[in-house]
Amino acid sequence: MAAIPVISVGDILEMKKPHPCGEKRFKVLRIGSDIKLSCVGCARTLVIERVKVEKMIKKIFPCEA
């Protein structure tokens, strides 16, 4: 089994597939059963189920707070 990634508000997630604008990095805005993300390239916001996001993550850059 794969380990469950630890995601915090403010983290930058690099996804396996890019957003239509071409950017692969998203900033975490809210966490719950759904995760609200903001594209780093075009600032569009997305709300995606947590299970789907966990499968899409390639790398996590923790926030510097």
C-alpha cells in the first residue's frame, strides 16, 4: 500500500499532469474531504476530491511558515 501524503494549507503540489494553462504546480488553499487548489500559473481555483488529488500528486513542496 502507498503511504498517505501529508498535505497542509500553503503547500505547493506538483501534479503528474499539467493544468490546461501548462503549469503543473498548485497551491493548497483549503483541506477537508475535498481539497481547494489554486493554479500557480493562471490563479484559477479548483475543488477536487481528496482521494483524486492524492493519486495525482508527483511531489510536495512544504510551505515555509
